[in-house]
Amino acid sequence: MKSRNPKGNGNGEGSTMDGPKPMTMKKKKNMNRLGGSGTGLSLQAFANAKSISNHYNPALIKKKKEFYKNAKYVNKYKKSLEQQNQGKNSLPSGQRTIEDENEDINGSRANNMNKKKNGSQSLRQVYEKQWEEKEKARMEREAAMQAKKEQREKAEAQRKVERKEMFKKTRHGQPVMKYRIQHLLQSIQGSSSASS
């Protein structure tokens, strides 16, 4: 009798039938990474998954930004110092004498002292000017707040008086109509003056 599977050894391993494959290679790798098939995560896979910290940490980002910002300022400062030194030292270093260097050092000290004095005076003037402006603005705000407060208190007192008059009663418990009619008359006159 002829064998149905000529290439195989009779148990169906060598069949050439194209059917759905049980697991693709990608799925196999993923399952192995997660600790095997059907058993859930292994302890090792769980620990490895928890130890990887690739989540968002704003504190680290802020620290890095600050570091690079400071580095940039330091580089700018160094460049400006180099430019100032190049401007002062127009002669090559071999042609300068020791006396010139001593004069430069003494002169630069004197210049630095004068610059510091002038700089501190100008800074003091700027500071005093800013402080006066802030003080003036604060006084204006306080005056405006005080005026609003007085206006509010005055309006509140007026409402209190009107309310007291509106709630007055006669001996028999009836409302006094005099104040109510005056209030209606004032409101009509106010609306007529506003519309014309």
C-alpha cells in the first residue's frame, strides 16, 4: 500500500500542507521575553520590567536644562573675557616689558576701583528710582482702594436707612406707604432722567 506522506516518516512531521502556523517568530520572542508561554510573568522578567525606568521625570529634565543653561552662560562669559583681554593686549607678549605690565596692573586696579565706585553709584541711583516708582504706585493703589471702600460704606449706609424706612409699620401692623411711594417716585424720576 502507498504511503500518503511520501517525505515524512509516517507521523505527519514532514507534511507540506500549508495551514495556520501556531506561533509566529515575533510572538515567540515576545512570550520568551515575558517569561514563557501560559505561565504568566516569571520573577526575573517582572524584576527586569520594573527596573527599566524610561518614564517621564520632570525633575531630571529641569536639572539638565539648568545645567546646559549655566554652561552656556559660563562659555559666553569666558568669550567676553577673552575679547576684552585681546582688546587690551594689542601688542604681542614678547614686545611688552615688565614695566608696562606693572603699570597695566596698577592702572587696571585703579580703573577697577573707579568702575566699581561709579557702578555702585549708578546701581544705587537705579535702585532708588525703581523703589520710588514702586512706592508711588503702591500709594496710588492704596488711595484707590480707600476711595472704593469709603464709597462702598456710604452706599451700604444709605441702603440700610432705606431698608429701615421700607420696613416701618403702623400701630396696626400695616406698612407705612409714605416711604414706599417716595421710593417708587425716585426710581421713576431716575429712569426718566436716564432715558432722556
